Amino acid sequence: MSGGTSRGEARALLKDIAARGEDRFDLAEAALALAALRHPGVSLDPYRAHLRELSDDAAAAAAGMPPAAADQAGVLADVLAGRHGYQGDDQSYEDLQNADLIRVIDRRRGLPVTLGILYIHAGRSQGWDVVGLNFPGHFLVRVQGGDAERVILDPFNGGQIMEAHDLRALLKVSQGQGAELTSDVYQPVTDRAIVMRLLNNIKVRHMEATRFDQALATITDMLLLAPDDPVLWRERGLMHMRTGDLPGAVTALEEYVARAPAGPDRERIDVVLRELRQRLQ
């Protein structure tokens, strides 16, 4: 995709990612494609050039450096937060611009997950082992160095290295004072899961603002990456019902029933489908 980017080109890239079925792919390029869906006709060339600049700056900063995780994390923080000024938007956290990589690059502000995508991009461009973590409520990034050491950093707070006490405090903010660290929060997530987490942020904000048409469009984008996810087909069907599109609801809920495991929820949706078909007769 060069020059002005069409919605069709952006969707084609996302479908290609889904078809390959790989756990790792060009995460920043996928996030740019998602943003392009909201900015049809905007050229991605300057944004790709910026991604290359981040990679080049990381390479220059890491020249001659030992392969320790702490040093690699330090380079990422210096380049992203120090040199380029990326930081979390704690003034207008819910602003949808924070979940749009084009606007994040323009503003140098974003959500933990969009900023994390840039950290992961810069690190992987050096061949480093950089992943997102399954931490609830706040996206974090893990760097594993050639020394087998692992360091966790917070892209929302300038790439701050997170020690166990920092992680425990952060967990209690989102999960309550009784929450404690378990092995689950240290587990890496796939790139596909990172993009889905980004899209889920967008979907939730649209739903909270009762922008159901836009929430439906976001669910449609999510299905480009996970076309066999029954939960997404269920959400799409229910969202069609909210917007008054009963034929669309029937089609989506039939897809859900075809993919969902047997159980109470599928039985409930079967009942909903029968009622919808009767209303359409």
C-alpha cells in the first residue's frame, strides 16, 4: 500500500494476516492498516518512514551494546520516550485517537497497547525478543535478552522498568486490593491477540458512547483477523439487532451457531434466531 490507502487495501492486508495464521507478523503494519480504515485516502508512507526511523535510532543506540535485557529495554525507552517523546495520554485516556496508530504517531500520545506496538516494533527490528504480556487492564511489554534475563517495561510511562512490587500495585488498581500476581500475568500473548486487544478498546469506547454503528464496524474489522471466532459473530449479531438490521442479525447469529460449542448460550441464541425469523416472515 503506497500513496493514499483505500479501505479495500487495508482490509486486504488484514485478511492476508488472518489467512497466514501466524502468531507473529508485522504488528505495526497491521495497526497502521487498522488506522487506515478510519482515514481512507491518507498516505501511510510518512508513517512507515517514521517506523523506519524508530528502527534506525534503536540500531544506532544499541551499537556495541551487550545483549542484556535491561540494556535493550533502556534503548527502547530512550528512543521512544526520550528522543521521540512518546508517552501515555493520561489527560484524555478515553480519546479514540489514542487507539489509532496514525494519530498516536501524529500526537506522540496513546494507550498502553498502541505505544506498546511501537516498542515491540523497534525492538524486533533489532532482532530482539520483545513480546506483549497478558497483564489485565494495562498492556505491558517484556524484553528477553541474550543473557536469558527478562525485563518488563511500561510503554505508557516512558518505558519504566516494572519490578514485582510495581506489577503488584498496578494489578491491584485494575483488579482490586485482593488481587495477587500469578504466573498468568507473565504469559506472552500473540500478535493477533495484541491487535484484537487494540480493536476491543475501540469497540468498548463506541459502545459506551452508544455509537452502535461504529461498534459494529469495529467488530467487522475484528472478524477480518479472527473469522472463526464464535464470540465475535455473536456480538455482531446482537449489534445488528441494536441497529435494527434484523436480516444482518440472523446471518451473523447463524454463523455463531455454526461455530459455537454446544451449551446454554448456543441454546439461547437458537431461541433468539427462531424469534427473529418469525418477525421477518
